[in-house]
Amino acid sequence: MGLSSCRTTYNLRSIQVEMMNNAQFTLSEEMDTIAVFNRDLFRSDTTTFKYHDLQKHFDVTDTLVKYRNLSNRCVDELANNLALTGQFKKVFNFRDTTILLENTLSYDELHKKTGADVCIMLDSFYLKDHLINGNTNNLGKEIFAQFPEFKGSTKLESIDPALKWTVSLKGNPIVNRCEQPGKLFYGNRIYPALFGNEENHRLLLQTAAEYLGKTFTEKLIPSMQPIVRTYYRSNNAQMLVAEKYLLEGNSLKAAEIYNKETNNKNKNIAAKAIYNMALVCELEGNLDAAIDWLYGSFSVYKRKNLRYSTDCDQYYTILANRKYEVELLKKQIRLNGKN
């Protein structure tokens, strides 16, 4: 049984699929007006932009890069993207912060003064920026390993954002503080227009700022996100055909074959097919059926296969969490947007 366990799980592979992810906030249908502010303007103007050249081992100062410009681009992109979703009647973009300069203005008063149900404020905008030689630096090799699409890039840019936001919901006394970490990477193989000289580098920074504003939308509205799932691969001829359909995105055709193979006399093939049926059911949005397949998987082997049982247990946990996420999504998906 030990050997069969190894053979069963040896070909566990990863597949990337897109699924709807929850937003951080649940906005009711009545919350249809948003105001976006940039209150980092004055502090950011006192900060000189620098980036670190890892190849030359020193910091480079570019006085033509203004944090005020970058933070404004970030806020503009957030406001524009929120408007483009069609989920809100009005999105206000307050470029100047004079409305916030009254020290006695509470968040309740701010909602009344702007008429906004949701107020979003960019409190702090800062970027840690590193220029990397893709061929010689160990960090470059690590990036290639994590993001194979950058292979062939002789120059890489690693940007570590440090953004802080405040989100206030009308009628809610709790003021939410959000941070936006998570490194961004650029390579001259994929983005040649963002490398080569200082002007191109400034364009790269502007692109990063706009991307950060755009992705903050995902905290307010559910969005499609790439998610990694696993499936079992087999050299069985029918299983290979099913895998081809699965990777092509035709999960129903894959399910026709996997379903038949769940009765295969070879228990290893049957176990793989059962696990893959659970995956197909999840991809088709039937989480209860996916969980049922996993429950049935434990009776495949006469004696417990620890490795296979562990894989099934881990997937069951993922599915249980996904069921909770789907219930929350039902509350977050807005059906009465302006469009």
C-alpha cells in the first residue's frame, strides 16, 4: 500500500482557474455614492523619491519623480475604475483636500458634507523601488523561478508599495484602516517601454501607481481572481484525454470521462478520477457535489491511504471555506448598479 500511495500522489499537478473572490467590505444596495480623497498630498511633497540599484549598490535620486503626482494617479485610477464598474450612481473624486482640512470635521459630518455613502481616503503613499540585473543577481533568478514569464529580461524592477487607506461607511461608527502591501514586478522582456532611461522609469512608476489604485477596487467589489487548484494526472489513456479537456477549460467533457473512470478496477486510477470529479464540480459551481465526491473517496482503498486521505482532507477544507465565501458573495454582488 505504501508504494501504491506514492504512485497515486506522485502526479498531483496544479491548475490555475479564475473564480469570483470576496470583497473586503460588504456594501448594501443603498450605498450607491462614493467619495475618494487624497489626503497624502502635502506629506508626499516633502518626500524625495529614491530607488536602489542592486547592481551598482547605491541609491539613485530622481527629483523629477513627485510622490504627489503618483498618489494623484493612484486616486484617479481608483475613482475611474469604481465609476466604470457601473455599480454606483455617483463617484466623486476630490483631488484637493480642502474639505478635509477642518480638524473638527468628523466622519459623520464628512458623509453629510459630501453626500457620500462611502468615503475612501488615501492616507499614505510610498514605494520601495529596486532595479535588478536579471542575469546576475540572485534575486533576479528567484523572480524568474516564481514568474517564468519574465525569463529573458535583462532588467527587472521590484516595487514594494506601502500604501495606507481609510474607508468609512455611512452610519457605521467603525472606521476601517487598510494597507496595500504586495510586491509588484516588471521586466523589460514584457514591458520594454518601461525600461531604458529615466523617462521610461518614470512611466513605470506611474503605471504601478495606477495599478495600485485600480486593484483597491477589489476591496469594495467582488472580482475574478486567478486561483490555484490541484488535480491528479494519470498515464491512463482515458485520463489523459480528460486532462486535455480540463486544461482547455472544458470541464464537462472532462467530467464525462472522469466519472466513468471512478469505477476503474485499478484503485489508483479510480482514486484520481474521484478527486478530479470533486474539482470539476467545484469549477461548475456545485460545491455540495464536490464535497460528496470527496466523502466517497475514502472508501476507494480497503486500507487507509494516508497520503491520499491527506490530499482529500486538505481539499475538503478548501471547499468548506469556499462555501462560506459563496454565501458572503451573495450579499456582496450588487444587482442594482446604475448600469
